[in-house]
Amino acid sequence: MEGKKKAGILITLSGAICWGISGCFGQFLFVEKNITAEWLVAIRLIFAGILLIGLGLILQKGKMWEIF
């Protein structure tokens, strides 16, 4: 198996695992901590945005801002 195919399989598996884990955490927060879905979605989007900006800065360096 070539490297890109292995990487794709690992990324797909890790995405599925994270999806399952987030469902368990979400259920816990909804039931035990009385968190609303709106709050959870907002927090997840904020952290996803921070993560994507951070990865862009690390991987693309100065090229990230060329779109502007």
C-alpha cells in the first residue's frame, strides 16, 4: 500500500473515532451538565476555527494571508 493511501485510511479512521467520542461527550454534557446544543455548537466552531487558523499559520506560513 502506498503512503498516501495509508495516510488517507488513518485520517478516515481517526475522524470516525473522534466522531464517536464526541457523541459520547455530547450526551454526557446534555444529560449530566445541562448544556444546551447551541452552546456546544458555538464552542466547537470556535475551537475548530482556532485550530484551522493555527494549522494554516504553521503549514502555509506567510502564504495564508495572500487571499486578502
